Amino acid sequence: MRHPEDPDRYVEDVLSCVEQVPPGRVTTYGAIAEAVGRYGPRRVGNVMAGHGAAVAWWRVVRADGSLPPSHDDEARQAYLAEGTALRASGRVDLPTAFFMPRSPARG
């Protein structure tokens, strides 16, 4: 078993949380940080920026339901395709679409 502070394990834990989010639903950077149980939303964002391309990255949003502006167009297409609840502003409707990931299994 790896030490809990192993950076590779942290990346795996974050990506495992993202993989739990079903189509049409989203979670937040903060919710993932809470599920993983260490560090905060910014660290989750760093993991997503460096390693998130292999998962449904658009399903992780800021606490206000938005993504960084550079991701808006591609994410919006994914939201429409998946039927994700959106507000008139284009942000995700968090009360409707929020999903809380479970803590990753430890092995």
C-alpha cells in the first residue's frame, strides 16, 4: 500500500472521483477535495489541469457552476449532449445537477 501523501495516489484518487460522476451530472472541485479527504479545491484543479484529459473533465465545475472560460465551448457541447441542467447564464444548475462522489477505495 502506498503512503497517503504519495502524489501519484492523490492523482488517482481525484480521477477516481471524477469517474464516478454520471453523464448529465457534475461535481465541484471542493466536493472532490472533501471526498479525497486531503488538500483543497485548488489542488484538485491542478490535478485536473495536468491529468484530467483522460476523464470527463467537464463534469467538474467551480462552486458557482462555471468552468474556466477557456473550457466553456467544449464543455457546453458535452452538457447539451448529456442533458446536463443549465441556467440561462450558461452555468450548470448545481442544485439540479450536483453529484457528491464517494471517497476512493483504499487498497
